[in-house]
Amino acid sequence: MRAVKRASRRLPASLRAAPTSAPGSGARLLSTTAPTSSTATTNGSTSTSVTPITSVLIANRGEIALRVARTAASMGIRTTTLYTDIDAASQHAKCTPYAISLGAPSAYLDGPRIVELAKQHGIQALHPGYGFLSENPAFAKACEEAGIVFVGPPAKAMHDMGDKARSKEIMNAAGVPCVPGYHGPEQSVEQLKAKADEIKYPVLLKSVKGGGGKGMRIVRTADEFEAQLKSARAEARASFGEGGEVMLVERYVVRPRHVEVQVFADRHGNCVALGERDCSIQRRHQKILEESPAPLLDDVTRKDLWDKARKAALAVDYVGAGTVEFILDKDTNEFYFMEMNTRLQVEHPVSEMVTGTDLVEWQFRVAAGEKLPLTQDEIEARILERGAAIEARIYAENPEKGFFPDSGTLVHLSKPQTNEDVRIDAGFVEGDTVSEAYDGMIAKLIVRGKDRETAIRKLELALREYEVVGLSTNIEFLKKLCNSQAFIEGDVETGFIDNYKRELFEAKPTSNDVFAQAALGLLGTQTQGAPAAHGQTLGFGEAATQNSRKFAFRVQDDASTEEGKIVEVEVTQLNNKLFNVSVRKEGDDKPQVFENIVSESTSTTAPTSSAKKTKLTTYFPLARIDTTLVQDPADTEKLTVFQLGHKTQLRLVSPGWFDKALGLKEVAASVVAPMPCKILRNEVEEGQSVEKGAPLVVIESMKMETVIRSPQSGVIKKLAHKEGDICKAGTVLVLFEEAEESA
């Protein structure tokens, strides 16, 4: 953003001063002595003096660590990052010469050790990012006691707003409307169920320590209350530790919108609202798209939301960046306080886009004791000028399979071009591995337009340029969202995906030219010296002398109507770069033949991932088509085709005799792990009869609990794993009698 580029020029000379280098040679971390000031500023102080920040430790990882480091560098602040063993080769670990190893994957949660490291290396300030320890009041207090500037709110404000029951007491007293519900200390199953009966179903269960949709369940009838409570408590305890099982019971708004307000406060009593964001497009209570301003919101309600959000922040003497979240009832247009996130949010770039600000810069300025850079009137004027912005979260997950998270190596990654209206915040580059140990967000794509419709069109065009191979992503699903008429019209609510499920998950036919391009691309790699795949050559003699090749593909794309079908392609070379291509789909009476098409291809091997990539330009009878074909180095028969902004996944099929010779046999009537996971519990026993849809196994991946349900009715023959086992994706979890007997 332009605000980032200009940041260092706007700073006082004291903040632009280059940081001093500490003694020591060859070490990745150098120490810095904190600058002196006549009046030290700590997190709870009301001092108006400014203490310049010249060094910061980022207690986080991935894209947020990179994002914070980018602004810190523009402000002349020396940055130190942390990394675990899994993250040793990560981008955030390499973005600065100063990096500290933490060891175990869970060490990002080791607050005392992180504070001690900051003290040991003479680092003046600590930025917690979001997630991990960012909303931990004990961590904020420990920083303050150690003389380290915590770039966030005071520990007390964090404590008050982090406890959902306590926060609602404060909001009620401040005149901020809250969702009717029970927020008390009595936590027996009977008491909570009785409160739910009083509130009337449906109700929402959520942990007092909740966030990110963890430990949250919708209960629609009294019969399912106990089971949902048990599940919510187990997930909350796993996500938030001791105390996470303490639950709130609230009225569930049937047609809710999730609207939140970005607030910012300084130590001088100033507090502003930087507009609102609509975060209603969600799955599993987690956001997928965020936008500002919120669509179809009248100005009276909008200004009331801003006013109530500022009241909420002032009620707890807030300092720094925060987000006040509201539930907006779509039927009544009434809104209720839901919670306050006492940190920077994942979606903060949306607010930056519509206000022309750098909120991380604001965080550093406020932490140093400065006043807010803009007034409320100035912010509102900017919002009127700058149009609309939308953020899409690019996740490693499979939407067609219930948004199951995925992990793996990014063997191919191509991103859209960025400019002042198209921004990408990412923590990975091609060749990096997205680990199941952490959240599966690969990147954030943020766009701005003069109005909402323009922003949506820009987002869809940018998504068409986003290419990822190596793991499943939600990119194709996001494209469908952008083309949904209901979304374009602003008819959003948190149940949007369920309401428009048929449209959003409707399979589309794959054009025959996709299969033609896949075959031409493979032919190009073979003629450039790559080994021929099984059964490619027809006739006798050397492969190079043959003018026809046959290929067979199985479509492995849940979004295609041809999923699972075999497609045969025959390529006949007529002359240099001149071909006839015949494509026949399984079930077709006759093939489609493309005659006299001109095609040229270039193949390369990616240095970071070893993936083979082929770029093709083919002149079909009615159009020129540019295509990228990617072969996964770990599975060379797995092909991914990017063409005209769409992705298609194929498998090169081996002849039947090849499978037979190797004794390969697909396991039928079984259930496999959809992703790398940990077995939490088996819900059935061997010998038990189950109906289709019955819960079989509960797994955990990326801190998310998922119930694996039976795809059929039958008898359980074998449970392959016990509680606590770690499984790879594709591992058989449950075997039915039919499968074992036939084997």
C-alpha cells in the first residue's frame, strides 16, 4: 500500500534512525539496547511522552509475521522473528537476519520463554500478531513486568473482553446491546439445558474463551443438546486449554449477518472507528470472505454500529487495534454485541484498503505513546472517497468434501499481479510446505474498487490468475462465490453457503479442449526427451518416428460432471506443430475431432519443487487457448491443467495389464482419512451394524474436530486405529465386512 511506502518519510527523525548493530559475528540474532526516555511508557501508563520503538520481536509466524516485519522495516524498526523446527525454512524465518529457534511445534505458545528471549536479546517491544498468544492477558502482563512494550491492548482490557461472560456484563452496563442468553458460572449439563429451554431453540453454545469457531455448536432441538455440549467442550478444551469448557448459551439468530467494526484507541483518550466489515460468508463459523463497507446497510445503522463499537472500547479503557463483533439480525435489522477481539484481525487489510491506512504502523505509533494519526471525521471522509474492498482467504482445504483441511508441498504456485488495488499477504512461496500442525491459510487476496460491484469483478479476475498445485485449495469455490448472483446483490448472511449450496457446488462439464491440451502438453514433454508414459505409442519402431499417440485420463475433479470417468485422446502429428486431436469421453457415441490445430509448448522443471511445467499455446478452429500443465514430482501421473481461469485435475491412466501385474487393487467399502489427522475416538465397535450417515470416527486436524460418517449401511469388520494414533491422508480408518471378505 502507498501508506506503507510513505511510512518512513512521515516519521519523526527519532523514529527513522537506523537501529544499532550489536556485537557478535555469524549469529542470526543481534541484540539491541532499548532507547532511553525521560518518562518510560508501559502498557497501562497514561503518560503522554513518546518513547521511540527501534526493535521488535514478532511472536507469531507465517503471513502475519511477514506483514508486521514489512511495516517495521519501513519504519526503521529492527525486527526479530521466531520459528519452530517445522518452520525453520519458512519465509518468516528468513525475512530478517535476526531469527530465534523455538524448537517444538507448540513453542509459539510458550509465553514465559518468549518473554525471556526478548529480555535476553535486549529487544524493546513485542508484537503478538494474531492467534497464539495475541489475546493472552497473562502474556501481555508478563511483557509489561519485564519492561517490554507489548504492541497491543492493556492486559486488563484483554482480560475483560477475552472472557465472554464478563465482556457482556461490561457491554450491558455501557449500553451496548447483547444477545439474550446465559453467561453465568453454573455449568452443569442440567443447568445449561434448562437455560437453553428458557431461551428457546435454536441456541448457540460457545466457549467463554472461544474464537475462530472453535468450541461452538448450534443446537436446534433439546434432544441433541447434551451431545452437542459434549462435543463443543471437548473441542474448546483442546483449543483453549483449561477453562475452555466453560460455555455460554445464547439465542441463535436464524438469519444472522456477521458485521464487525475496526476500532483504534490511543493513550490520550482518543478512539476511532475505521468502518465496518461484513464477514457473513463463512464455513464452520470461520470467515472466508470479508468486505467493507457492509452491503445493504443503511447509514443510520452503520453509524450506530460505529458508535456502539467505540463505546465498547472506551468502556474497558482500550488501547491499540481491536475489533468489536456484532450479530445483525437480517429479519429485524437489530444488532447485538457478540465479542471483542483484542488484537489485529486476519481481515485488517480490508479496513486498510478503504481508509488508506497502515494499521500496523498505527499499532507501533500508539505503543510508542503517539496520538492517533487521523480523527473520526478524517477517516469517514476517506471511506467515502475510496470505494469498497474485499478479502478472500486462500485456504488449503477441499470445499467439495466438507471444507476438509489439507496439507502438503506447494509444487506449483502462480499468483496474480499486484498493484495499489490488488494486494496479496502470503506466508508461503512455491516449494514451501503447508503443515497440518498450523492453520491452513496460504494467503489473503485483497482487492479494492470504486464500488462493491467493481471490487467483486476485480476479485474474480485475480482469482483466475491464482494457480496452486500440491494440495487442495478453495480457489475454485471462491470464483463461484464471485459469480453467485445472490452474493453480487449483497444478500449475505452466515448461512449463505448452506442456502446456496446447490448453486455453489454444482458440477460443471469439462470442455474437450482441456483434454486435448493435456495430451498435447504430455506429447511435448516426451518429444523433448522425457520418458514416455504407459501405452503412449501406437505401432512399431522408435517412439520418435511415430505420428500418433494415445492417452487415457481419469477425471479426478469433484467440481466436474466427468468426475471418475475415462477420457481417451489420440494425437496425430501432421507436420511440425500441426496436429489432429480426437477426444472421446466415456459414454460418448463418437469422438470430437479437432483438425489442423497449431500447437506449441515449452516445458521446464521448477527449481524449488521439481514439478514439471508445460506452457502451451494452441490455435483451435475458433480460438487461441493458453494452458499450463503441471505434473506433480511425487506422482507424475497426476496432472493439473490451468486453462481460461479454471483448474482441472486429471490422472494419466495406466493400461489394465499394468495394475494386474503389480497386484494393485483399490480397497472398496472402506473409509479413509481425508487429511493428515489424529484419531480422537472411534464411535463404533467391530461387528456393529451401522446406517449410512452414522458417525464412525472423530478426528482432529489443524486444531479442528471433524466427524467421519459412514458412506454406506453395513457391518463394521475392522477399526484400523485407536485413540491417539496419527494418520496420513488416505489411510484406511474403517473396513466393512464386504471389503475384507472380497479381499
